[in-house]
Amino acid sequence: MSFPALVEPADELTIDEVRRYSRHLIIPDVAMDGQKRLKNAKVLVIGAGGLGSPALLYLAAAGVGTLGIAEFDEVDESNLQRQVIHGMSDLGKPKGLSAKESILEINPLVDVVLHEERLDNDNVFDVFKGYDLIVDGTDNFATRYMVNDAAYFLGIPYVWGSIYRFDGQASVFAPTMADDAPCYRCLYPEPPPPGMVPSCAEGGVLGVLCASIGSIQVNEAIKLLIGAGEPAIGKLVIYDALELEWRKLKVRKDPNCALCGENPTVTGLIDYETFCGAISEEAADAAVDATISVTQLASLLKEREEGSRDFVLVDVREPAEAEINHIPGAVLIPKGEFLNGNALSQLPPVDSGKQLVLHCKSGVRSAECLAIVKGAGYDDAVHVGGGVVAWVNQIDPSQPSY
């Protein structure tokens, strides 16, 4: 099903613009009219990271007249494996500024607007207003639901993308453009259980996958802006890079959707952090009075070395993570072993008198595992707040971070 163009055409293209966009102008489905619409378009890209990098570069190259960038983070060395809009000279620089400089190097005719604050309920409407289309490159569920809801309330369609390891997804959510068009909540009515789906920072992502999904997002954005082809409204594109397989599934509008359904219950912005939850209630309860710092852990390790204390330090990360860095003396038992119950046979008996100390990368997975071992009777078990990231930053900076 085709849709009318989101944007009216600009009055004209300059001679320089005709030269620059000539390969677009000779495509019948774009032509002069489509390029004028791109010139007149205002697109907001949320995030200048893995998905935002290729999206911003190709939107700029395509001639989108105004590009907004919502980004509050700084460029880190670990970003460079996939966030191709940044370079070594940008380390420590605000990502929004770095992205703007790269965009203007590619196309100085683009007007770049920076929104260098974290999106939240207080500012999301102000940031979104005035844009014709949103390209969502966020990497956490709380922000995804907020983007979906805010875009719906403002009547702005948006292109969504998601990446993890070798897997990517993309779709267009525009329930205000058609009666049968779904929103993100129609596809995912509820977020996954806290701790069930690792973030890219925990599970990793193939760098080039960002380009694959990001380019799909830009392709859909251009189609929407100029009214060409059939956009992915009501469709979910799934890409398995490891097997080189593409699938396209139909997504139907949910009449019971909490946002765009017949009897909506979400009629305004909600507490998205609580709705999604970084960790489960069980993990949060288990961590109360059972969280130690890396400084405390260093003291415990020294006491164990001197023979005045005995405990078992367990690393619940994946083997590939433990190859990057580690806390000395830790036993590796991945979180999955705790979830399926196999870890309990690898731990000392409950009545052994040995305390369990758990750690992961940042403290999220170890808190989830802490709830499991406490439920199994290890009442004095604790976990390390900040995990190996805090250990490397505060105790052993000779090790690499990730």
C-alpha cells in the first residue's frame, strides 16, 4: 500500500544541488520533485551510535534539508568498531558534535540541529515537535517505548531499528497515517523480563550489521518523505547476518493495544524506567544490603590471599567477555547456568561456610544471579556493584575495558 509524501517540495534546487543529487534526479521515482521534498524535509535521528551513524551519513548524502541529532553521550574507543560517523580524533568529544562535523564534511548544504540532552518525559515533546519523521536508533527498551508513545501523541511517523550480535530488525510505525497501521506496542505489548535480553554492551553486536539495518531505515525514511514505493508500515523485516537470511513478517494493528487500540489505557507519557525495569524486583530485593564495592572486594581478595577469609568469587559473564578482562581468582559460571539450574551443582554446598561473591560486567546480571542463589539458601551471598567495569576503572586500569 502506497502513502502520500510526508513533505511538500521545496521551491527549487540550486545548480550546485542539481549537480550533487544528479543520480537521484534521473531515477523516475525520485526525480526533481522527490529531491525537492528531501530538501524540504526535517528528520530527527535519535542516537549517533551504531544505527544512527549510517542513518545520519546517508540521510545527509541524500540531501535531507534539516537533520536533528538527539545524542548526549561522548565518543569512546569501543564505539569505533561500528559507529562509523566518528573517528580517532573524536575520542572524548560529544557524539552529537562529532556527527555534525562528519555530516557537514559530506554535505555542507544540510542544516544540522543538535539536541544534546538525554531524552526524557520532560523534553521529548519539545525535541520531537517540528520534525516530519523520526529515525529511532536507541538501544534500550525504556527509550523505545517513550519514543513510540511520544511520536504517536504528536502524530509523527517513525522508522525503528534494532540490532544484537548477528540479528537485526526494522519496521515503520505510523498509526496516525492509516487506520490499520500498528505501533511498536502492537508488536511488543510488554518489554521482556528484566535481565532476560542483554544489551549490545553486554552481548555485543557485529559492526557491519549496523550498516545493514541503518541503511534499511534510511531507505524507508526516503520512501516516506517523497511518497515512493511501499513503506514497511505493518511489516517487520528480520535479518540474520550469520545465515544471510532475510524475512518479512506482517504486523497487524492490535485492537487491544494500550496506546493505539480501541480502548487505550496509555493516554500520556508514563514512567518508562519502571515499566521496563533494568532488573527484576527479585534482583533488586536481593541486592539490598548485599552489594559490595570493588574496593571492598579488593580487601576481601587480600584477606583470602592471607588465609584469613575464604569465599568463592563467581564471574557470571560469558566466556568471550572473560577473555577481555577479569577479576583475579574468579570462577567463570555464565548467567545461563544459573537460569537453567546447572550452576548450583558447581557451587560449594550451602552448609560449607563459604560465602558467594558474584560479579558481571556492570552489576545487572550478577544481581539477577544473586536472587537465584539467595533463593537456593545462600543467604550471605553478595554481588559486586559496578562489576568488572568498576574494577578496571578503580583497581586495575592496566586491563582493557569494553
